[in-house]
Amino acid sequence: MRASLEVADIFRSAGPQYRAAHAGHLSLHQLKVMSAIEQCRTAALGGHVEACTDCGHWRIAYNSCRNRHCPKCQGAAARSWLAEREADLLPVGYFHVVFTLPAEVATIAFHNKAIVYDLLFRAASETMLTIAADPKHLGARIGITAVLHTWGSALTHHPHIHMIVPGGGLSRDGERWIAARPAFLLPVRVLAKLFRRLFLSRLIALFDTGRLAFFGAHAHLADRRTFLRHLAPTRKTRWIVYAKPPFAGPEAVLAYLSRYTHRVAISNSRLICFNDAGVTFRYKDYRRTGAGRQQVMTLDAHEFMRRFLLHTLPKGFHRIRHYGLLASATRKANLARARELLGVTPPPVDDAPIAPPDTPPPCPCCGGTMIIIETFEGWRRPRPPPIVIALPGRMAS
């Protein structure tokens, strides 16, 4: 069912003025994201006509843009991805670990998204794998599924990594499953120190090899002494790494993944209204607790779109990555070995055909099967159903 207000409505209404006001300052990729969201499920992208095989009811369905930044196009992608991940779950507790960049580093990341976001993935995953393998802590090879989020609840730039980690791993020789303690995976203070050291040393190396760029108000950071002075406070502060208690079973893990893996900066369900005053939406103020955490904010339409577009990922950038036991190259063998050591049988192979993601939903009138009877290209209107005229003395067939 269509939401009463969508991000697409805001872009369609205020997008043309925003493009004109920021001509030359929007990247081609951002312009393509705007266009995709505006045209999603409209006649511009074409579509098809569906008809019920039982009652004959018919309807028009327009194509999705399939852009990963579009709030309407992530549901099907998430369901398909989760179906594949469900077979990877082990019968152990799973932990949720978050690595966050301090504000000084987030500023650098804003101008160098692809390279700094990639460094965030590498430093966070190496931190987890290194501390987990240390015999002082867990002494095991663990698996990690990591997801990048770049936003805060108010659409501000806030890069951080969410990780889902099984509560245990394989011993170095692969002969034992080493389980984590029921409510404890790894010490977060130790993780934070190593994460800070790995990230900063590699960030400075990137600067020294000329791979970082700075623009506008931050152009002065191109000077090495200024750059190091900018980073100096981050060497003394504690970087935020925290681990939540383990999930209550595999179903909870999947429910969490369904909310986080294919999330965009703001969902349509958080929008309240859009009028001359601007865009009003719900957000969480994490500095508060209880009922006061839920807040409402109104932004000018152009400011809303600016914040939304802050989170456009570089083309081809992978925001979901797997490490350790769950790395793609060895995942199947590692999971099979883990199940063997845990004494559980592998999940049954489902030979039933998987319904294609674009299977039409049932008929809204009788619940019957809807089939596609016609397709049409963008901006072409479908032909209406035939009108049957009953002649005098004859019944319409």
C-alpha cells in the first residue's frame, strides 16, 4: 500500500527548483538518484497490465527504479538477500557490534567517501578478527556481516558500521568450536583502542600518498601540518565501539538484518507532512531516554533534500560485506565445519522453485492469480480493456 507521503513526492515537487539552485554543485550520480526516485513506479519507467485469471479484474503496475537509495525499492531486495542469509545462520547467540567515526574523521570522510568508507570497513573488521583471534580473549576465527550506515536519525552525516557476529568461532586448527560467553563477546575498550590506531595510521598513509582530497571550507586540510593538527584530538579521545547483548535466537537476527541491511537514510513511514513550512518527520534524539527520545523536526524542502543526498554512496560501492568465516570464498566450507563441530545437521535444501521477485500480488477482489497480459514502455499508456457492448436481443459474452 502506498504511504500517504513519500520522499518521491518531495523530490517531484521541490526537485526542479533544487537542481536549478544548485546547478554545478550536484554530482551526476546525485542527479541520477534524484531522477530515479522521482520516476519510480510512474509511467516514465513503463510497466505492465495484470489481469486476474478468476474474476477478470485488471490493474496497471508501473516499474520500480531499483535504485538502492530509493525508499520504495529496498523491500524486495531485502527479502531476496535475507532468504540467502537464512541458510547461513548457526545455532548460537549473535552479537551486534557498532564502530563509529568521530566527528573530525567524519569531516574527512565526507570529501573522500569511497576511500574512507572502505578504510572504515577494513579497520573495523581487522580489529574484530585480530582481538577475537587473540588467546587472551576468544582465541577463535569468527565470522562477520558488516553493514555501512552514513546517517544519523536527523539525516546528518554520521558514518558507522553495524556488525552481526556469531557468538564463537573455529579454533586455529579448525578442530574445535570455541563459544563466547553468554552475554560477552570481546572487550569494547580493547576494540576501540586498536580500531583507533589502525584507522588513524592508515588514514595518514592515505594522505601521504596523495589519495585524499579537500574542497571548500575544508581545503586547508590539504596542508599536512593542518591535517595532523585536525586529527590530534582524536588520538586522545575514546572512539565509540559498543556491543549490544546477544539476540534472542536466529529469528531475531533475521528481523534485525531485515531492518538494517537495505535501509536508506529515511523511510517513507517517518514522514509526517510536506507543506510551505517544509518537511516534517520523526527522528530519535539519542541524548534523551524514554518517551522523550522520539522527536519531530521540520526542515526546509531544499535542506531536506540536501541532507538526503549527503548519503548517496559512490557508484559500485558495496555497503554490505562479509569477513572471516563468512567471507564469500570459504563461507560454505567454514559453515559446514562449524555445524559439524556444533553437532547440528545442515539446513535442508529446498528444491521448490523460488517465485520471481516481480510475481504480481493476488487479486484484490477475489484473491485469485494475477497474470501479466501486456507490457508497455516508458511514457506509453497501456491499452484499456475491451468494452463489451450488448446488442439488442443478445447477451454480452
